[in-house]
Amino acid sequence: MAMIFDSHAHYHDNRFDSDRDAVLRAMPENGVGYILNCGTELASSRLSISLAEQYPLIYAAVGFHPEDLEGVTEQDAEACFALLSHEKAVAVGEIGLDYYWDASPRDVQKAWFIRQIRLAKSLDMPVVVHDRDAHEDTLTILKEERPKGVLHAFSGSVEMAKEILKLGMYIGLGGVVTFKNARKTVEVAEMIPLDRLLLETDAPYMSPVPYRGQRNDSAKIAFVAEKIAEIRSMSADEVIEVTTGNAKRLFGIA
Ligand code: NI
């Protein structure tokens, strides 16, 4: 049996405060071999690194999420980016654009997105990209900047997926693919070359059916793998094996 690689989770989230250690210790017996924990600002990026130090299966992404830019100082940025030299920091993320919440002005979001992409490129690291209701600007920036990385929780059309694939990037799919009315995402799961697909939770969010609405964790990726396997007429184990290989390749994990 191949081990699951959860390419996007937030175990620093306070929804894991009561049982974080038990949940994470149980991962290997639940089929999960690797987790990328993504920070969203300085504090959670530090927690990502500390989780990666405590648990062999956890790797860290550090960076500033578009919803968490308000009040960030240059000192915060420097302290956060210094974490990238840690041996278990494997990506800059999560970074991107969020025009649904618009928590910061769009020109500010774009400037941080571009700055962090350029940082990742200078370190030869991949980026973990968040795009909510900002498909056009996200694509424009990715086309101009050309980072390696993954577009996480992909919510765009097949046409946009094709553009992302042309850039050599990976596409992350999670619980949404199991939802009713997820027609667009199912189409993407159908057409995407298997060697560009990553599985993810976005835990504690985005639980797949039959746990929709409950707290998510990496073991529930089994339901996502099963759904994608069904869509593509292959075995869930094969989906897990290939996607884990993809994530290890992208994040440089042996
Ligand atoms: Ni996330």
C-alpha cells in the first residue's frame, strides 16, 4: 500500500489543540506518510517549522497568505523568510490572491504574491499558491513569474487548468471533488495528467464526503483518492502512489 502525501494542511490551527499529538501520531497507521504543513503568516510559519521538527512525517511551507497581510512588518517578513533555511522547509506558501475576502487591497496582495514568488525562485523552491475568486490575476502573475509549484485547492475551469499545466505547475485537489455539484472540479480531475496531480486536505477545512462540514485531517484523503480513482477508472492505491511520488518530486523529498 502506498502512503498518502497530504500536500496542504494547517495542523497549527486551534481546532487541533485538544488532540493534535494523537491525530498526528496515528497518521502512519492511517495510511499517511507525508504532510506539508502550510503557514499563513509569521506565527503559523514558526509553528509549521516546530511541527516539522517534532514529527518526522511533517514538512513545512512558510509564507504570508493574502488574508493575513494586514499589519505585517518588514521585520516579520525577514523573520519568516529566514525560516526557509530550515532543513524541513520545502516550499514558500501559502501565498496568492484572495478576492473573495479582499482582506487587503488587491495591489498589496499582488505585491506580496510577486515578492514571495521571486524569493522562492531565488532559493530554487516551489510555491504553494492560493487563488480564491482571483483566477485572472493569479494566472497573469504566474505566467509572468514562472515559479515551480502547485495551485492548491484548484477551483478553476478545465481551460485554466490547461494554462497552469502549460506553466509546468501541479494542481492540488481535495475534498471538493467528492461534493455534489462539483462538476467543474470533477472535469479537472478527469483531464489532468496524473503526473501533475497532488492530493490535499486544507485541514481542518474542506472535509470530503461523508465527513463534509466536520474537521478534516490527512487520513480522510483516502476518500478523495477513491473518488478520483472512480472518475479515472483506476485503483485508489494507484492514485495515492502516483500523487505521493509527484509531491516528493516537487518538494524535493527523498
Ligand atoms: Ni490552506
